[in-house]
Amino acid sequence: MRMSKAMATYLMATDSQDGASQSRRRGRAMPWLAAMMVAAACLALAGWQWQRGQRQAAADMQLAARAVHAPVMLDELPADTGAWIGRRVTLVGRVVSPPILLDNVTRNGQPGWRVHELLELADGRSVLVVRGFADRAARDALPAGAGRVDGRLAAWPGVRRVLDGPDHAGDVWQALPPAALAAAYRVRLAPLSLIADRTDPPLQPLDTMAGRGMTPDRHYAYALQWALLAIAALAVCAALVRHPERTRP
């Protein structure tokens, strides 16, 4: 009888220890699972930024290679306009718009406009020419557009979103959506723009305005940051679940 009671007590103690051991294992597994999920997300973002950096570097190299070609005079655009992005050209046509002013642009903290015009070529398509920056005081002194413009072909400028109100009031625009521009000036727009080399006063050169977008090095730096965050998540988890050694007296 005493043996049976002792055996029962032993079995109950063993079950209790097994339950406590399983509970501790579950308690250790959950932080590791959470840390691995965080690390996986960080590594995915690191890979995404790295790929963006590689694509940007390849695009920059392609544009640099195109920019070294001698300028080409064009009175109409080639069929494959995408292959000409970054090329230096001289476009010849006629100006078919007054100065188009993109609002909410600043230069060195000074408010003003980015000034454009539409140049219609012999094939009937019009190219958006980016002429430079003008401050508020220069609006009435803007020079007339020229029918011959030297510059570099570029993609269409990024289109802002106008959340409330019209796209434009007169020739002052809050954004430059191609469809709205084509309708307002009754032109057939080409899917690219021309950044003019020359800016006549009071216009200020475009290359002294706000800088370009993210460089490949910036993308690579973000990729490294995400990778370090993944390592940090695993390191913090290891520190939290690690039990200090207990010494017996």
C-alpha cells in the first residue's frame, strides 16, 4: 500500500516536471518564432532595396553611355522614344503654348515655379520642354520660347496627385498630367520631355534646383540597415530566452 502511494506520488511529480518542461520549451519557442518572422521580413526588405539599387545603377550607366553621344538634330521623334532617353538632342519645331508654370516648387527656400513649354515637331507630336526655375517676381519677365532647343531627353516628369480642386488655373498648374495638358493646349503629346541646356534670365538652371532621386548607394545603405535589423532581432531574442547559469551553494 505504501509502495503504491509512493509510486503515485512519483508519477505525479514526474508529470508535473514534464508539464513544466514543455511549458518552458513553448515559452522559448514563441519568442524565437516571432524573431524569425521579423528577421525574415527585414531580409526581404533588404533584398528589395538591394535589387532597386542594382536597377538604378544599371539605369544610370545606360544614361551615362547615351549622354556621351554627339547631339543629334531632330525635327521629329524616332519611333522607339524609350531608347533615346538620356540622349543629347537639338529639337526643332514651333512653340505651341505659353509658359506652363508648375506651382509649389522651391529653390533654396524661395518659392516659385518650374517653367515648361510645349514644342510641336514636324510629326505633329509635342514635347514638354523643361526650361528651368523662376521665382514669383519673374512671372511677367519670362523670355519667349524658342523653336530650337538643345537639351537632354528625359522621361515624363513625375505626376503629382491633386487631392482637391482643379489641376490648373490658367497656365499655373498644380500637377502635369499628360491627358489634362493635351486637352488644355490641344496637342498630341510625346511620352517624354526635354531638359533644356540653356536658361535665359530670369530663369535659373534646372541642375541647381532640387536634387535627383535616390542614388544606388542610398538603396544599398537601406539594404544594409534592414539586414542589420534582422540580425538585431535574432540577437535580442537570444538574449531574452537565455537563462543565466545557476550555481549551487
